[in-house]
Amino acid sequence: MAEKSNNRQANDKDVLITHHINAKPETVFKAWTNPELLARWFAPDGCDVIIKDMDARKGGSFQYCIKNPKFYDCWCIGIYLEFIKPEKLVFSLEFADEQGNPAKPPVEKGMDPEWPEKTIVTVTFSKHEGGTRITLHQTVSEKIAKKTGAHPSWIQMLNRLNAEVTTSNNLFV
């Protein structure tokens, strides 16, 4: 029998989202790795993001804050574990305070008690039907991600990304 980790049931699925973006993989990869471009779309609807620090390379780190007027500011930190231009990004993701100290446990920052201290996000970019297919995998229970709003937030951010590269294409080239 498989062991359970982070209080997850054996049949829990991780977050897995596939999304089509109307731009080349090189453009979409740049939108994920350039702080000025990332700040244009990397927040759910009705929210803004502040990129405090970003060193987009393997071993580099980042810190950002999603400002949500309805709830609370959500500070996050992470490390780029893989950086394969323009095909793949893998990074750790943790909730933190404004100084970049990890929130342990994440419930201290308002997260669900079942949310893990750290997740790994893998984003792949592949050519597909004149654009890019993004596949996003996050190592957290899809059930918990939907309950907390993280899952729909990813979809909203990807929709915002598509709108940005479609309407502001010369910024992303």
C-alpha cells in the first residue's frame, strides 16, 4: 500500500492544468521569466502582483506578493530548480512574510491547514496549433487547491497571460 504524505488520500490528484496561449513558446517563456512582463498578468482577477525580487535562472530565487483587496496580501518565495529555455520551468513555492521568511506552517498566513509547507510547480511550454500549450503541475491536492482558490487562480492568471500576449504582443517579443 502506498504511503500517504501531507495527510493526503491515496486517490488525491495533484493540480494539473493544460492551457493554450496564442503566442510562440519563446514569447510565453519570456512572460514567465521577465519580472516586468510577469507583473502584468501573474495575479488572479481583481488582484495585482508586486515582484519584489526575481533572479530567473536555475538556482535563482524570487519573492512576490499578490495583493488581494478582498482578503489579504499573499507573499510567496521560491527557487528555480530547472530553467530550460523555452521549454520548462520548475520552481519551489512557499508562503512567506514580507521579509521573505517562510511561513511555517502556512496556516499562519491564512492558508488551509491541509496546504503543504512547500509545493513544486512544473510548467512546460510546447508548440501547439500555432501557439503554445502550457502544462502546469503543482504538487498539492487538487481538492485542496480548488477549496482554497489556488486552482481557479492559476486558470485566471493563464487567461490574463493569453490576453496580454494577444493584445500587447510587441512588449513580449
